[in-house]
Amino acid sequence: MRRPDHPTTTRPTAVNGALPGPESPEAREAMEADGPGGGGPGAGVPERTVPGAGALEAGGPERAVPDHTVPEAWASKRTVPEAGAAKAGGPDHAVPGSTTAPPLPADGVTAEAVLAPYLQGQAADFLRSLRLHREHSAPSDAGGQGAEAAARALRRSARRISGSLHTFRTALDPAWADHLRTELAWLSGTLAREHAYAGRLTRLLDALHQLSGATLPAARGTKPAAKPATKPGTQPATTAAARTAGAPEAQGRAVLGVGAARAGALLERQLTLARTRAHSAALQALGSSRFHAVADAVALLASEVPLAPGTTGRGAEALLEPAERAEQRLLAAVVALPADESAEPYNEAQDAAWHQARLLLRLHRYAHEVVLGAADPVLTGAGHALDLHRDAAEAAAAAAAAARTPRIAPATAYALGVLHADQRHEVEAARAVFRETWPYATAMTAP
């Protein structure tokens, strides 16, 4: 998203191995919380975020990242590197071909004419969703489906407003933008927790059901046992060797079958309690004076956007430069992801870099919506993979936390251990999908 007469610059490199992060824990929690309804790259992808305040500086060893420029006549045609370029954090691979994005604003269009309508439209969606939520929250609405959908739409608008306030802070009144972003982060995070616990419980119970009725996963680094040789005409199942080889698996399945039911009951008890508390917190928040102040601020935003002094009348490059910085931070974060060779499936500390890439991808997507009028379709698959990565990592953490419950039966602990391993395998699979679907090659140099 760079104008053709702008000089080409080198992508920012990692600094001291530090990954970017929101400046407040509250904002970070809201950024990582999402549910379906607009937060993912496509509709129905689990989501929950509001970007936090503060600088998002890219981290990791120094690596060169290819630059992207905008063709002439403000027509955006993003060229994806050809096959053979190095994959992010991995070996060479073929990268998809070029993709045509929506045209950039024409010359003469001001930053105010682009940013203000977008923020006002999101503010109107926020107020509309708030009205629907109040209508469907009445006792007569027994199903609650309308209130849930309205809450998702409410979070969706809050995330986009907050993300735009973060990326385009230089074009807005900074004090106003920082305050409203913090309040929207609080609101979005509070409303997202209930859905997050419900989705996590559903995911874990489904995984337990599949594991208890399927072949047990083999220990990592081990090979399946070879089938015993049999003489011609002999049924393999009747040999003593076959019965001996199948005994450990049958015994493990019996233990898992007993423990899976208890593990499911334990997870349902813990996560349902957490969901109930999150629901109470959300209701309390929606009735608080703090929330009413947020709603009033968004209502004012729907009619007037406070711009920074000197922004009125400036060209669209006032928005292109912040959007380009958001894209650079995303590309640098992807370069800093742990390589396949150094990845450790059960090292949860490596999840932070992937979560950070997901948050930066979200910010880039919102900036793309502001400047170009639509989300970047090239990043749909990569964003969905990062959403799945986040869901699997959080589910694995929930299974590990349940396994630390005092005085649980050994069979229950065993089932929870198998469940944790299954979800960590899902984490690995999501990372592999992301590397396959990431559309931009990254040239890596030695630090």
C-alpha cells in the first residue's frame, strides 16, 4: 500500500529478539479474545481482539523482507513472489501467483474523506448491534441466539474501531484515540470471554469423543510396531504374537475409555463455571457507567471524527504510511517465527510469537479495509490457520490445567494427557497450514 512516487525502503528488522506486544495486559487480553462473526479472515472464524496501545516493534534476528509497491495510477496489484523463494521460517517452496487487490484512492482524495466514513460506519454498526442486543436480551427471548449474534457484531465493530485508532493514531486526536481504544479493548475482552469458554469446551469434548473411539496416538519419535509375520494360510488375528502385540493398545484403550468420561465431566464442570462467571461479568459490564460512557463516545464518533491538527486537507498518503508500517510489522513478525527445525511441539513458550503474528495480521487486515475498502483476500487462509492455532493452543492449556486438579483418578489424568497431546498436534498442524498458505516469500539472512 505504497504510492509509486514514494521511495522504497527496507522492511524493519527484529530488534534484540523482542517480539512486539500491546502496552497493557488488559488490551493484550482483549486482542487475544475473539469469537465468530467478523474477527477472522472470513465469516464464522473464531475471533476476539482489540489492539492494545503502544508501539508494536518487530522482533527477532535480522532478516530481509521483500518490499511491496503500488503500481501507477493508484491501482493496486500486489505481486506475490514466484516459486522457489524461501518460505517463512522454512525451506524453499512454491508461492501462489499474483493477486489483484481493489484500487487505491484516486489522487485528490483526502485522508479525512477515507478514514472518517469508515470509522463512522463502524460506529453506526456498533450502535445498531447494541440496540439489537438489548432487544434480544429481554426475558421473553428464551433462545438467546439473537443476543449472542448481536454481541458478536458488537465486538466486531469494537475491534475494527480500536484497530483503526491504533494504526492511524497520527491522523487522529491522540488523547481521544488512546482513551477510546483502551475502553473498547476492555469492552471487547469482557464480552468475548463467555464465548471463548463455550467454544473451548465444545472443542475439547469433541476431541475426547474422537480419541476414545479411535486409535490412540503413538508417542512422538516412535515408530508403529511391525506386524508379526505369519505363515501362508494362517489368520493373523489367531497368532499369539498378534494377541501379544495388541494387548498394550487394548489396555490403553480401556483406560482411556474409563478416563475419558471422567475427564469430560471435569472439563465441563470447570469450563461451565468459568463461562457462567464470564456471563455475569459481561452483564455487569453492560450495565455499568463505564460502558455507557463508551457507548456515548461511539455515538459521538458516528457524527464527528476528531482529527489531528493539520490532517484536514492532507492527501491519502497520510493513511498509506501508517498502513505500510502495519504491513511491515506483520512481515517482520512472520520472519521472526521459529523455524521448523527448531520447533518444539510441547514448548508452549513458542506460542507467543505465533499469537503475536495473528494480532499483527488482524491490524494489517483492518488497515487494508480502511485504505482499500475491503479485506485482503490473499491473507484469508493464513489468518484462518492462525485462528486455529490459537484455539488449539488454548484448548491444550485448558486440558493441562484440568490435569493439575488435585486428587483426580489416574485414568482421568491419563485421558487428559492424551487430550493435551492431541491438541498440541493440532497446534503443529495449524503452523504447517500457515506456512503453506502464507502468500509472501521472505528472504532470510544470517543475523
